Amino acid sequence: MHKEFLMGNEAIALGALAAGVNLVAGYPGTPSTEVLETIAKRSTDKTYVEWSINEKSGMEVAAGAAYAGARALVTMKQVGLNVASDPLMSLEYIGVKGGMVVLVADDPGPISSQTEQDTRTFGMFSKVPVFDPISVRDAYEMIQEAFDFSEKYGTPVIFRATTRVDHGYEAVEVKDEEEYLVHTFEGFVKDSSRWVIFPKLSVKNHGLIEKRNRELAETLSDYPKNQILPENAPGCKKGIVSQGANFPYVLDALGEKNARVMRVATPFPFPERLAVSFLEGLEEVLCVEELDPVIERALTFLCGKYGLKVKIRGKLTGDIPSAGENSPEIVSGALQSFGLGDNVAHADPENREQAPDLPVRPPVLCAGCPHRASFYAVKTAMKGLKTIYCGDIGCYTLGNAQPLDMCDTCLCMGAGIGIAQGVYHMEPDTKCFAFVGDSTFFASGITEVINAFYNQADLTLVVLDNSTTAMTGHQPHPGTGRTVKGQVVEKVSIERVLRAIGLQTVETVDPLDFGTAVETVKRMQHEPGVKAIIFKSPCIAITKPVAKSKVDPEKCIACGKCIRELGCPALILGEDGKRAKIDVSLCTGCTLCEQICPVHAISGGGKKEEAPRHDQRAKESKAEEPKTEEQKAGGERI
Amino acid sequence: MSKNIILCGVGGQGTILASRLIASACMGKDLPILTAETIGMAQRGGSVFSHIRIGKGANSPMIPKGQADLIIGFEPGEAVRQLPFLKKNGAVVVSKRSVMPVSAMIGKSKYDGDAMIRYLQKEVEHLTVVDADLAAEELGSSKTLNVVLLGAAIRSGELGLEEKDLVKALEERVPERFLELNKRSLVWNK
């Protein structure tokens, strides 16, 4: 054993390695991403690791490994489980041979997500047992127990952590590599009565699963992490039940107070016997939990089932907020109202004067982000026309902010294309645009394009290809030609995929070549059917500026166009409060501002090539001289 | 010893590395430490914070309001945003240099960084204002603001760590070619 200061997700990864995991698959998503990244970094070649193209693929790859008897882990964020729900629902009926853990990171708040869904509820729905850690150290131990449990009962298990555990850090005693379990397995054994799902098998296994889960409710009452803290309890009539990151908040707020406290580590199947023994003798119980009232409902049910006269309080009774993340203040406030805990006074201790208005600081596209150039090109080209800009999930969702205001809808991964199609069928006179990132295109965009193409939609697909999965921290994807282990593989070409579907007009343009970008959009929006522009320019985080732009104060006429229209964080007001200035610590030399300045007062940016940009591009793509009229107009028809 | 420390700023300013340096220094002294970080969307120029709890007794990495011994603000407005977390007589170390949000630049919101510094000077007795622009000029780099602030935090006496602890952490975590600059940054304006 040795001690390491670890992020929760790193601890989960090291725990999985210590449990002898043989295969790990996943799709990036905050707050889950670092689990797979850490495994890729810290594992030997004996562990197979991949970034799958989406969570459904990852789930199926992991299931295959577990069918062979291997230990498998699949990682995703909560909304990723929606994508992977089809295989998971059926997999529970089939079961596994090797231990299989489905790591799902929930995001109360939500801090970086579309929904506040609770994977504990998903566990109940899919009948899959759920483990819920409270801290970094707890997660390290629990993931190892989860593998044993999965293998013992032949079921996948969900390991559900939330942001404050995933992204918390703690010094943890972890095993040395020599202490890791080596999991050997026999391989896949053919048996169609076991591995092929048919209605007859489903009804049989359904019955067995329900029986097993009733038994597990009993077994899990003895799981040491489902625990009652009796030392706090003499004569107390009030109890607290909590889970996850809320449990330490409860302990911090209670201090030395006299209360009975129970931790629920396996919300499903619910540790029934333990919970009933906890309730006995109590008059009132407060359930301190985040997202859904899972514990509160379970306890209310048990009170009915066993005829216990205990008042159960929590979200359903309005004692705990029904939405959002719980903070230490919310928890201590709720305990105080419940009659427990008064040692933590959270009022502003100094009674300070009202602070000046705080800056409004939503996340924005980085300085020099090529997405800004793409959005601005489309906005400029389509000015005055009836349009809809359907956005998608990724950094480019931030295109919604002022001054760009280029994201009219955003729903879930890949949805923008379908939404643009639906709007077109109802409003054929609207110019419909769907923006999708490169990683999102591979995750769930391709089938949407086929649907739109097949069903005769008229829309412009704009692929924002920055050659990485940027929002989650720059993971590789099929278009990058690199795997998570750094292996160089054949790239999947977005352009060729689109052409293979049958799209007649597909053009790849550098969005930082503003004039060409605008001209391309203007021309292409007149083409019939589904057409695609691939705006290709690498994310600023994976490139280095050669030189930064500079404003010539002699030439600047203080019109403010660059600042007002681009909203680039590197464009600020100079000392005189009128003329523009470049913040050199942020500028990446993208030259977009140079190209839109009406008096050419900005220059010197480093990404500017010597030759005119479109010539350079033509040279790079080995394009031949235009021969036909169509080609002269710039199209790349095949 | 037990200390609750909040680091705050704008995504991209280097709060997470500063938090890791404090953690390394604590690990070196075998002090228990819990931290929580903002990772995700807010890293794109949004408000970010790190909570750091050093010493025994804390169960959660999240610091309750009114219980921080020290706030290290990488940006004046962000320091004011976190001020409700400061305990009575707690200390604040803050960079004077404000970061204008895009919304203020394009006239959709208002922000006056100097007003934030004036407010802190009025409300916080134990305040250290760090001239980030001067530091960048004298050090020849604006990239080590995080270490400059940590140096000022050591000298405020509220970090609970000494200069040699942080020097050791820098040696562990910073690449060789940046080490000399970081060591100079730590003692800037000492």
C-alpha cells in the first residue's frame, strides 16, 4: 500500500485496476471523464481500454467482455446512460459471467449537464443494483466491492457517484501494483439458452431477478457500508438518513449532536432489515439526499409495510429542496429546522455592507476559438433571412451567448439535426441549419443525417470539426486517428462518411478564412436537399499561436465592431476606454478580428499564412484546377 | 492545525494548479487534506473555485459559509463573490487585475473591478492586494499569477504553510524549465 492524493475519479480508476478489471470502455462526459483517462494512464497493456463512439457502444463492448468472464467497466455521465439504456435494460435480463460495473456520474446542480436525473432511480427501473459512494476513499474501496458483488450475483451493477465525489480530492491509501488482483477468465462459452434474449427467457429471468433483488434487500442489510451510527444515539427520537456527498455534510453539521444517523450505500435494492431496525423507536426521520427522493420513498414504503408510526421527511415534505445541488448550508439549515444542529451558523458573520454588482460570468467560447469564426460566418452570410440555428452538445453550445446568439435550440447529443429536419417539414421557407461537433457527429450525428437525407429534408449541416472532444478535456475520437492509448489508427473521414450517405454537396472550409467561409455559406444555402459544410480548424488548446494580433491605435477608429460583434475574450477596451486592445495573454493569433476590422487596424496574428489562405488550402488538399462551371463556383461535387 | 481555504477566479487562471500545490505541500507534511474543484463547463471563462480543508475534523471537502480562514482571489469580483464564506476576521489575498466578462465588454452588463477592491478594503481588515500587472512586468510573465498569490498567502500567515513547503511542492510538480520562474514568483514583493 502507498498513499496518493487522488481525485475521486482517479480513485475509482485505481480501485477498478486493483480489482483486476480486464476491459474498460466509455464515452467522455463531465463529471465522469477522468475515470477512463486515469485507467488509460495507469494500466499496463494487459487491460484493454477504449473511448467508444458513444455510451451504447461502450456498454455493449463491456457486456461482451463480461460474457467471456472478464471483468469489465463502462464509464459515462448520467445522460450517457440514456443512450446506453437499451443494452442495459436487456443486459439485466441476460446477466453477466465476469463482474461488470457501469460507472455513472450524476451531476446535481446541474453544473455541466442538461438534466438532473437520478441514476439510483434508473437502477430501480432497470432492476440493476446501485452503489453510492460518499467520499474519495469510500469510492476506492467500494468499486472493488462492486466488482465482487457483480460477479457473485451474475448481474451488472451501477456505481453511481456525483460531482462532489468525482471531483473531490483526498489522500488515499491505495494498493501497489503487485497487490492488484489478477482476474483470469475462461472465455465465452456458447449457450444460446443463456445468451440469446427471447420472450420465453425474459419472463423466466424476470421472475428470477425479482426474487434475487428481494433477497439482496436482506443481504445488503449486512453490507458494512450500509451503516447506522449508534454511538450518537442514546434516547434520541429523531433520525437522519443520508447518502453520497450529503452524508459528510450531515456529519459536519451535526458535530457532537445527539442523533441517530444512517447511511444508505445501496439505494437499490434497499437494505430493508437494517432500515427497519433504524426506524424502530424513532418518531421522525429526515432524509437528506440529492436529486430524487429515493430514500424518502423507500422509508415511507417501509413504514406502510411494517405499520411503523414514524414521520418521514425530506423532499416530498418540502424539508429538502426538490431541485438543485445541496450545499453544506442547505443541509445544516434543514437539520436546524428539524431540531438538530445549531453549531454551524451560516449567516454572513460580519454583517457586511451590500457588495457592488458582481460580474455576470457565464462560460464563453475561448479567445480564438474557431467555432466563433464559424458562427460569425454563418451569421454574416444569412443576415436578414429567415433561419433557425439548431445547436448541439459541446463547447459550441456556448455559441448561444451574446453577441453571437447562434444557438436557437439545444436538446441532447445529435438532436440538432433531427430538430432542424422537423422544423423544415413544418416551415419549408425557413433556412434550417444544424451545427454539430466532430465528436458528437460520430456519437450520434450520422444516423440523424441519414434520416434527414432519406426523408428529403432541405437543411444545411454544419460540422464544427476542431479535431478533438474539447468540452470534456480533449479526448481523441475516430476522426483524430488516435486512440486513448496513443495508438495511431486510420482516421474516419467525416467528409467521406457524408458523401457515402449520398450528400451531393460537401465542402471543407477553414472558418478562420472569413471571406471564403461567408462566401461558401451564401452559395451553399441555395443548394437543394441536405448539404454539409465542414468547418475544419483545430481547437486552440491543441495548437500554439505563432504570433499575436495587435491593434494599431493610430488606425483604430474606435468603432467597436470587433468587440461588439465577436465577443472574443482577448478583445478589450484600451486605456482610453474607446479603442480596442488585444489582451496578449489570451490572443491565439486567429486573425478573425483582423479580417473584420473595417479600417485594417489590427494585424500581426500568427496563424496567417504567407500565401492567400484559400490558395494554401487548395494546395494542401491537392485540389485540381476547376474545370466545370460548378467547380469554378467552388463546389467539390463528386 | 486546521485551515479552510478558498481559491477563486475565472476559468483558465490557474486555480486548480494552485490548489494542487497546496495539497502537495500538505502531503509533504503528512497533513490530512480534502479539496473540491470546479471542473467542466465553467472552465471556459466562467467563475471557478476550489475548496481546500487542511487538518483533522472535516468530513466533506465543501467549506460551509462563514468558515473560511483565507480566500485567495485571482480576480477582485470573484473574491467578493466568495466573501460570504469568509469567517470573522478571516484573511483575503486578492489580485488587483480585473478580468472583464465578455458581456460587460459588449455592453450587456456592467463591471467595475476597482469598485470591488475598494469594497474589499472597506470590509476586510486582513487584506493583501497583489499588483498582478507589476508582478507580470517584473517577473517577465503573467503565467505565474497563481504562485505569486500563494507567496502572498504564505506571508499573510493564514495559509498555515511555510515558504519551504511550497518550494518543495513546486519542485515536485513544476517542469524543470519553469521552476526558476516559479520560485522567483513565490517570493515576489517579499
